[in-house]
Amino acid sequence: MEVEDFPVEGMTCSVCVRHVEKALYSLDAVESASVNLATERATVEFDASKLTTADIQSAVESAGYVAKLVAKTDARTDWSFGCFG
């Protein structure tokens, strides 16, 4: 299983959160999904051999919201954390 965390734009209330979660759970390979309105983020655990992050993004967008996939960074080179090697 793989876990991805990504921003979701366009949510304004708890009904929006449920709508996004329902879209995520409609994907067969999703094991769990949690959407947070306050942080505007979704965390999804899924079987990466059956589903891609692009599939997840598409499901969220089909529900009427914007899912932004964030490239993973290498903590050894991510200066935003002050780690230089």
C-alpha cells in the first residue's frame, strides 16, 4: 500500500469533504481516505499496483474539486526544512 497526501481546492463545507471522500472511496484500490477541510488536504492509502495518483486526481476533479499532485522531495536536498545533506 502507498499513502499520498495532496491539496484539494474548492471545498467550502463538510458536505464538500464527504463528496470528495465518496469520490475517493469509489476507486476500488483505495483502502482509506481522509479529507480535511481546515487544511484543504486529502490523505489516501491505496494499492499502487492498481491505481495511480493521476487516477485519484481524476476522481477528485470529476467530483468538482481540484486535486493538486505534489512532487515528492528528497529530504536531503529540500532546503525548506533546512537540511543540506
